[in-house]
Amino acid sequence: ILDLMKFSLKKYKFDVIHANTGKEAIIKYEQFSPEFILTDIYMPDLDGFEVYKQIQEIALKRLENPKFKFVTSEDSLEIIKKVKSLGSELILK
């Protein structure tokens, strides 16, 4: 599914920066400051919500406002509410 998402985004002329872990995503955010972040909720080191929190802290200091979309296969009401409370959207895989 990751390859399909990358292909689709590149097709529409988005520059795609890939990270394999939450920690790597934070490092790449610090380097590239993307305007849009697509993150899985469940990752081995940090979950997507922790990635969101840490990137938002960095973004606030830089006066940036990246947009997030969360990806998951879980469609529980708790997850949906948490994503909505962050002003973000959920993509079900």
C-alpha cells in the first residue's frame, strides 16, 4: 500500500520523502519541513500520534503548520475521534 500511495502522490507532482519509523519521520521533518505528512498510526517505535505531537512542537517553534493525514486499518470510534480532535483526517487501508 505504501508503494501505491507514493506512486499516486508522485503522479500528481508531489515530492515524496519516505521514513520507515516514527523517529526517522521526525528527523526528516526537521530536515525538509514538508507541508503535508501522511503517517501510519501504528509503527514499531513511535505511534503516529506521538509523531504528530513531536512534529507539532517543532513546527510551532518554526511558525510552520504541516497538515497531517493518518493511515490505519483500525476504524474504531476511539481512533476516529482522536484523529478528528487533531483537526486531521483518517485514511483507512
